[in-house]
Amino acid sequence: MVKIWLNSAVFRVNKINPPVFYSTNSSMKNSSLISISVLFLFIGACSPSLSPFTQRLIEQNRWSEKDLKKIQFYSSAEILLYRDYASGMSRIESGEIKMVKGRKVEEIRIPKGTPGVAVFQPKSNRLAVSFEDQKDRFLIFGPNPKRGNSYVLLASEWKNRRGKVKYDDQQYFTTTESAFATLLVDVKKSKKIKVKSRSVKGRKID
């Protein structure tokens, strides 16, 4: 309420607030942001919680080779395999052909998060994992004591910052960065694999 003094008379004038206008685009943006946030929360809730696969997990759950073949594995990092491609070779293998420093190189990339399955156990603390649907396309993983016995990519030897591995019945080289690739598993799902066991009480003479 505003008072105006005029010729000794007082006039009262109501002060009217100006109308407030809301932008349609602003409300639509807010709505879109809320929808996107809800979507990310939903995706996060549905995505598996992955943990490093360790020797301890095998021992605690007493998993056999048959059990291990039922577990879904994932690569924690990209794995790069490469080898020189000679012009006299009769066929192109599973990778791409690239020119590196003037020579032809066959390159195979296994991206981070690629799912894989166990195909066999060469020994008790080794696991052959395949990321492709081919018999001989597998890599060997084993526990690394320096990394909490997590299963990491193994090579037959490491020299000059590269390792030798066998893949698709051929010899490839891999980078030192690939050596940090660890097998990951969804622990909750993996522990659902039940091991059927029984204890023998022994037998006495009648």
C-alpha cells in the first residue's frame, strides 16, 4: 500500500506486483535433467558390481573347473596383441593389418569390459579364458602375489617391455600395459554357484 499526499488529502493506491512469466524451455530443461538423472541411477542399479577374481575366491568356494566354466568374466583393461605380418603368409588371422614404422603388423584389441569365459585349467592356479567364440582363441591368466593374488594376464616371457603369448595357435606380443589386465567377476552372481558336497563318516566292521 502506497500513500500519496495531495492538497492535504490522502489517497491510497494499491501496489500491484508485476506478473511473473515462466519459460517453457526452462521447465523442459529441468524435466529433461531429472529424467537423465533417473536413467543413470537405473543403469547404475542394474549394472553388475565387478571385483577382481582371486585365488582366494576359488579356494573359499571350492570351485572346480566345471564351476569356473559357469562364471562370467570381464577384462579390467584393454589387452593389445600384435605380431609382424609377413607378405608370404597364406591367410589373415583374427586381427587387423596395420602399417607400423614401415612394416605390416597384425593387431588384435580386446577392449576393457569385454566378457569372457573359462575354457579350461592348464593347472590348479592357471585359467584359460576366451573372449571370442573360437577354440584356440584364449589367453592364460594366473594369480599375481603383488596384486592380492588377482588373476592377471600371463606371458611366457617378458623382454624389452613386451611379453610373448600364444593366441589362436600363433605367437603374439603384448604390451606391458596389458599385463595389468585383471579378470573381473560379479561376486554376488558367482557365489550363487553351489558346490554339492558330503562328508563320509567311515565304515566299521560288523
